[in-house]
Amino acid sequence: SGRFSLVLWRVVKVWDQNARTPIDVAPLAVTVRLGQALASAEVRRRGATIATGTAPLEIPVALGGEPIVVRMQPAA
């Protein structure tokens, strides 16, 4: 189908080994800029869709301490 995925993550500490507790990571605003419009894009976290768009040229993402998957469908 031509669909592809881009996985984004930050190299940040997400676990306090001494306290054995998770560390909250403030999200960082990131924009994925594309060279041409796509047919559609979908932003996913932990397998759940958190945003979708049709014919985007830019995809805004709030990148925290866990991976984000941007699934993209090229224009026909």
C-alpha cells in the first residue's frame, strides 16, 4: 500500500532506579515537516491513535518519555 511509519523518541531518563518510581517527562513540541503532502497521517502512542490528518505538510507531535509512531500514507 506504500504506507510507512516513522518512530520518534527522546533519549531521556524515565525511571528512577533508587526510588523505583517513574520520572515524569515534560513533552517537547516537535514538528515533522514533509517535502510533499501525504494522503493521510496518524500519530499513535501505545497503539492508540492520538491524532489524524488529511493531506498534511507538517505533523505536530508532543514528544514525551515514550516512543511515538507517525503512520503515513503517501498521496496517490
